[in-house]
Amino acid sequence: MDTVLTNLTVASLVPSHHNMTYHLIVIVVAAVAAFLPRYFPMRFFTNRKIPEWFNEWMKYVPVSLFTALVVKALFVDGKYHYFFDHVTLMGSHMVIFGHLSYLIAAVFVAIVAYFTRSMLSSVIVGLITVWLLTFIL
């Protein structure tokens, strides 16, 4: 029995640079995983009338997701712990809940977005503000 097992060639699932089969399997699985969540809702909901309350509810989903992403970036670190920034301003040591440079940039972005209603200018102001604050703070 042992000789049979040692003589068999076992296909390795460990990726290598020359394992074309592994790469093709990964590409096919990724394509199926990307296709199915898009296909089934379109397949089942194209001929059905969606209730009005559901359409009203779905209007809030993008805002909710964006808010969750922004709040996480401002107040939570990479290990999902609350982030406390230690800053010394004018000789006094302060502990701030959140990333200070991101919080200041968020205020500038909110002001620019309110007055200009421009996504491009808001993103540029946010990036420049964070970049400048990394040198100051």
C-alpha cells in the first residue's frame, strides 16, 4: 500500500510560477465568484415588480456604506481597535480619539464638498490636506 502512495503523482495546490493549471483554476473560480452575485438578482428581479418601500430603503444604502467606511478610517486602526492619537500642541500633550490628520482633512473636505459639490475638488483637497499634515503633526 505504501508503494502505491509513493508512486502516485499528487497535484499540489501550492501555487508556483510554472503551475498553469493552478492559475487557470483561480481565474475560473474568481470569475464565477464575481459573476454569480450579479447574475442571480438580475435573473430573478427583472420580471418582478419591486415594492416601493424597498426602493425607498435602497436609496440609503450607498450613504450608509460610505459613512461606515469613513468612520472606520477615522477612528479605527488596522487591527480593529479604537485609535488614539497622541499630539503635543503648544507645549501641552493631548490624546485625541481618532487620526488627527484625517479628522482635520475630513473637516476641510466637508467644507469644500458643501460649497463646490464637486467630488474631484473634495478628493484633491483631502489628499493635499493629509499630505501637508503628515509633515506638520
